[in-house]
Amino acid sequence: MKKKQITIIGGGPAGLMAAEVLSASGHAVTIYEAMPTVARKFLLAGKTGLNITHSEDYARFITRFGKASDRLRPALDDFKPDDIRAWAEGLGTEIFTGSSGRVFPKVMKASPLLRAWIARLEAQGVEILTRHRWTGFEDGGYAFETPQGHLVIHPDAALLALGGASWPRLGSNAAWVPWLEEKGVNIAPFRPANCGFDVDWSETFRDRFAGAPLKSVTATSPAGTFPGEFVITRHGIEGSLVYAHSAALRDALETGKPAFLLIDLSPGRSTERLAKDLARQDRKGSFSNRLRKGAGLDGVKTVLLRELANEADLQDPSKLASHVKSLPIPITRPRPITEAISCAGGIEWSALDAGYMLNAIPGLFAVGEMLDWEAPTGGYLLTACMATGKAAGVGIGKWVESRARPTSYDAGLQDHL
């Protein structure tokens, strides 16, 4: 078969994985990246420890993608967490599993892995063109603004791997939405995911405790109950424990009803024990001393109780114990999507075929966070991005082959999936 010219627009993990699959099959692949370097969000995530996947049981892992779990299942089945581990090790990256079940490179950085990945792609003939910004469709092709000027290309097939609407300074700005909508592609509105929330703190609490962490707590929402920690901010709350509840809290706010994150400030003690221990304290003592001696709490936890509970309840040992075990933090709105780690919304699944091709635009495929799915942090986001990249790479290969054999595309996809 004659070598096909494949264009990949966007150089994040999903696009790079598709490039790896296609170039390994002998196709001529060019990646067009708007930023000065590829995979900038990937590199930023790796600054504090690159979480490449999660080690939990796969039956549980596959449920982490909410309503999109069934649609993502074929791609994830073909690129499971164990496959990502093997892929990383194949690039010379030693990995380990943390106590949380998250999987990291031993060097805790993204840059060595990315360098090895790019070297592999270049060895397979992939061309990477940076500072090439896609500006839409033109003359039946794809238009770009480049350092050399305006460019229009007409590849045999193209893949969009442009990310969603979070972290626009790293390239994911959703500028592509109107261009696809004009072509008849249905796109669900983007919403923040893995995000912080606004809380109407008092000025005194905000000024004194912004930046303070709440450690060794559990948090409950319609998503469930999870242990961890989070941070008080000037605007409200954020951090890994908040992110675990962000989808449920966001959805609750969208109903127009009040939404709360329930915090257990003392997970190791029962309400009954706390009530007894607090009742034994000298009522003439200060509130902070009674709480420290009776519940083992101090610092921001003590002041958070004063911030959110009424004074009468704080003087009653039984009611105070109930607040310690289930303190509702009233949230008002998610933080802006530009601050979110990821996003929900994007190209609707009904707009794609099984090979990730847009039904309205034959020969154009889409992957990663451009699609309407979300997942918690912990390696799930990266795993799904790379899995959809691989699946689209297979889909593109089947489609370009089908140009010579028109009936082979659907049959080939079914064989794969």
C-alpha cells in the first residue's frame, strides 16, 4: 500500500500516541503543534510527580469515567493500565506504585519520558512542526498560521488532538468549537472538572487562613466518602480531596439547589466518643483548649468550626461533636474552567464512529479531552487520553486502507474492537 500522509493537529499525549501507532504502521505522520514545544500540559503535570496511570483493579478502574465509561471501554480494553506501564518501561522509564495506588516514574518527572518518546517518534519518521496554529478549514483542507506564513494542507486523513478548555495558556483553548459546529458536529458545553470551588468565607477567616491545609480528614458528597486533604484558598477550597468530589458538587450546583461538602475533622473517633470527651472539659476554658483536649483538634480546624457552626452549637458537647464529624462547607460555584485540571463536555459521542472519526467530516478524527468525558485525577485522565489516541491511530489506519477497499473499514474496526 502506498504510504499515506497523516496530519495530527495537537502534540499532547493523545496525539503523540496516535502518531506512534500510525508511524509504526509505515504512514508518513506530521504533528502540527501551536505552542513552541509539544506536550506542555503533560510536562506541567510532571513537575510535581507524573502520575501515568492507576494500579487499582481494572473492573473498578473502568467505572471511573462516569457516563462515558461504556463508550471508552473498547479503547481502554486495548490499552489498559498494565499496557501503559509496559509502554513506559519500553521507553527506559523505571516506574513504581505509590501507597495511593497511583503509578509514577521513579524520577518523578515527565521530561525524561517525553524526550525518550519524541526520540522514538522521530526514529519512526514522525515530523513535528511547532508554532503551527490551526486556524480552521480552508479550500477543502486545513489552514495554519506558521512562522513562514499562511499554510493550507490536504492530507489523506487528519486527527484533532487539541485538548478541551482547561489550561488555555498551555494551548487548550477550545478555539476549534465553532469550526466543528459549522460542519454539523454536536458539541456539549465545556464545564470545569477536577476543580476548586468558591466559598463565601468571612474576611477575617480568608485573610488569616488562605493557603492553610486541612490534613487527615474525610469528605463526603454524592460521589461517596474519601480520605485525604485539601487547602483553604481566598476564594474557597481546592486540592486533591476536593477534586474527588468536583463532578458531584458541580452537578449538584447546576440543579440550583444548595450544595455542601461534608467534612469529618476527626475520622479516627466516633461521634459518641467525641461527645463524651468534650463533655468532660472545663466549660470555663477557652473553646480552642476544650477542642484541643477533648477532640485533638487545633489550628485551622478549630477556626473552621467557628466559621461554619453557630455559637450555641459550639457550646453543646453533643452538637459540637456532630459538627466535628460532619461539618458542611457550603459551596457557591466551581472555580473558572481556565483554572480546572480538566473539563467535562466536548464532542458528543454520537458524533463519532467506532474508530473515532467524525461522522460529519469523513477523514477527520478526534481524541482525548476534545471528547465528552471526564475522570478524577490519579492517572485516569492520562490513561484515557493515550488509549483514545491509540484507538484513533488504529481507526485512521483502517480508514486510509479502506480508500482502496471501500468495504474494509467497518469490518476492520470490528475485528479490532
